[in-house]
Amino acid sequence: MSGFQLDPRLAGEGIPVASLELCDALLRNDARTLWVVLVPRVAGREELHELSAEQQAQLMSEIARVSQAVHDIAQPTKVNTGALGNIVRQLHVHVVARHEGDFAWPGPVWGVGEREEMDETARTDLVAALRQRL
Amino acid sequence: MSGFQLDPRLAGEGIPVASLELCDALLRNDARTLWVVLVPRVAGREELHELSAEQQAQLMSEIARVSQAVHDIAQPTKVNTGALGNIVRQLHVHVVARHEGDFAWPGPVWGVGEREEMDETARTDLVAALRQRL
């Protein structure tokens, strides 16, 4: 995993929450919904099929763990998961709480509206709730 | 896996391509890009974290296999993968070829524009190319 460096665009919009076996988990600093980004600490990967079979399985395990945590904390209508990377190419996976009627419902969240910074209380509470569950 | 029935909305927009160990793979009948949908044959699941650990690992393996096939066939700028389910709740995963400048670039494809039916030659060729690789 040498040579891995978190993309500054992901780092700049996220708060480090946990270092899992494969991935860094970041809470996206967005007051609109609970939104976690997982970034495998593997240099030079852009696509899921570029990971080894073991890394793929571990990534899915971590996605599912985050999905369960997001579900438990935010009680969403649906969890949305996506690996796009059209703008930031470093492989990363979004796990997002969606509520019926939210800012992008029922469409996807990516590219819709502007990120809104959380206030400090919300941020502290969410980081604690995620750390407890991850 | 008893009780599983493919959601008619997914079936109506897709062409069955392969029955993998866990998932049905459907080629979405959309001329705009190469777009595959994977549907785990497990009844009553809406979220990734509701699958067993074994099913999660198998699903990721099948996602990666489809991603590699989409990459090889369409030579895209990026493969996009997503499990949303805000409209069709049956758990399903999209694997989509994205080319710089395509109909939704660099945003997500979901909910953008209208599906366009493929002509028969394109459909036959893509089904054959996918079957060869899956």
C-alpha cells in the first residue's frame, strides 16, 4: 500500500472517522444528509476490478459495515452506494443516507446543489456515532 | 433463494445476459451507453448490509467481473457503479460505461434523459460480447 495518498479534494470535504482494514472512512462535511466516503488505501486504483479479489471482498465488507451504521444512525428511507470517480479518479465509494423528499430525491445526490457545512455539534455527534459503530 | 422474482421494471428494461452464481445480469436496453444491471437472486433484500457476508463477497466478485467486461468492451473513460434503489427497491447494482462528454458527463447517469432502445444489431453484438466475458 506504499505510495497511497488521500486525494486532497476528498480530504478537504471530509472528516476522518476511522481507519478500517482496507479503507479510510471519511464523514463528508455536508449538513444535508449523512454521507460517508470510503477510500481504499491502495495507490493508483481507479476501478473496482483493479483491486485484488481479497481487496474487493474486504471493500464490500467495509461498505456493508458503513451502510449498516448509516442505516442505524440516520434511519433513512434508503441507503445509496456508488463508486463514480468521473471527477476525482482515486477509487472511492460513497455511502449516503437518503430520505424520501430530501434535496435530490428520488434522483442521485452526486452533482446536485451545493455542499453545506455542518455545525460543530452535528459534526461531533455524527463522528462519535460513526466511530462507535465502525 | 426461494421467493425471488425479478422486479418487472428491471426485467422490462433489460435483456437477460447471464445467470451468475448469485446474480442475474441484465443488459439495460439503452443505446446511449453500455449499462449492465446485476440483481442478486435473494428475495426481500433492499440494502447491501442485508446480504450475508458470503453473498456480499460474491456480489462484489460479480460486480468486478462485470466492470472488467464493460471496461474491455466499451473502453470507457470510467466505469460507474451504484446501488441506489430509491425507485425500484429490489436490491440491484448498476455497472455503467462512462465516456468523457457522454449524455450525463461528469454527473451520474441515473434520472438523466430518456432511455433509448438499441437496434437489433447493437443488442445482439453486446449480448454476445458480454456472454463471452461473464
